[in-house]
Amino acid sequence: MRWWKILGLAGFVGVAATGVVIARAERRRRAYTPDEIRARLHTRHTEASETGSAAHG
């Protein structure tokens, strides 16, 4: 019966660690201003367009 306790504790620790990772990623994502996000999206779009046209032409 003891291994059930260990398994339960390991599961709890895993869920807690996942929550920490998600919270950290959310804070990092929210740290960008709308202008920074817009600029990053424009950059990604430009790179994707260049890659797409090079692959087709």
C-alpha cells in the first residue's frame, strides 16, 4: 500500500511542476507590449513568405 502513496505524491508533484511551467510561460508571454507582438508577427510573416516563395520558385 505504501507504493500507492509514493505514486500519488509523484503525480501531485508532476501536476504542480506543470502548473509552474505554464504560469512562467504565461508571464513571459504577457510581458510583451502589443507593439512588440505586432512587430514579431510581421517578422514571422515576412520570413514565412520568403521561405514559401523560395520553395515554390
